[in-house]
Amino acid sequence: MDPPSTDFHIRYAIKDDMHHILNLIKELAIYEKELQSVEATEEKLLTTLGFNSQQPGPAYAKALLLFSRDDEAQAYIIPSNLASPAGIALYFHNYSTWRAAPGIWLEDLFVREKYRGRGYGTALITALAREVERINGGRLEWSVLKWNTPSINFYESENIGAKCMSEWQTMRVDGDQLKKLASKGPAVL
């Protein structure tokens, strides 16, 4: 499917989008049956999301928002009078030592259900691929839940062309175990 060319545009998130970003994060968590795990707040997002050159300080992740121009029925209002976002791609930069090149890790890609099948997800991933090219990067990576067959099929489709890295296992340390681990060993100078 080719992305539609007239009913939407993609832009980087700005601080005024925090309400929408948090709502999209919660909608994704509902889809993944993990709403109870969401600890994000607008305040936390403001301190951890970067807005290109618009915000000094640490920028742990960035967001691209996809806006549908034909979504006037939504209750969301954005100060610039754009319609409510149809989807979001939250990402951050990573690095490949083997390639000696930066890359992008796509943390979350979410398109609201009523907008799916219109090419919006493809458009967001395409925008990220362009960003990888812009930074002379080596790869665009993300993870997907094994039960999420619709997303896996989308990612592996000819349109996206992603391949499953089945030889890699995702590892995670969080919560109390992260605190326990961080308290061990010598300090970094």
C-alpha cells in the first residue's frame, strides 16, 4: 500500500503535544494489555523527550506525530488548530559498534485503530528511515511482541521489508532489580 499523499502530514512533536503523546502512549498500552504498567506523565515526558533544537538539556527520545487533516470529530485540540494526531513514532538514537555508525531505535509505533490500513504506519517508518539516512546511520531497529501478528506481518511486508532477528534475545533489568544492580560495584569516575 502506498501512503496517502493528501490527507495527512508528519511533524516532530513539540512541548504543546504532551497531552496527545501521553494519550497515544496509553492507547498503545491498552492495545498491548499493559495499561497498568504506564508510569509516564506529562511532566516526565517533558523532561525526557527531546524536541530537536527547541529544548535544551537531555533528549532521551524524540517523537514524530502523524496528523490527519480529516479528523474534525476528535475531542483533542492542538493549539495550532491541527486535528488530533492519528499516530506516533517515539524513537531515540543508538549506535552500532560493528558498523561504527549511529542508528535509530524505534521505541513505539502506534496508529489509532480508525486510521490503520491507510499507510500511516508506513509513512512514519519511512520518515524514520530518512532520518537514519540523514545522520549517515546504519540501521533502524525495534522490537515487537511475539503475539502481535498484525504488526509482524506489517513489518515483514514487502512495503517495509524488516527481517526478524530471531537469533537475538531481548534482555531487561528494571524496577527493584535495577536499583539493586545500580547499587553494586565501584562508582564510575
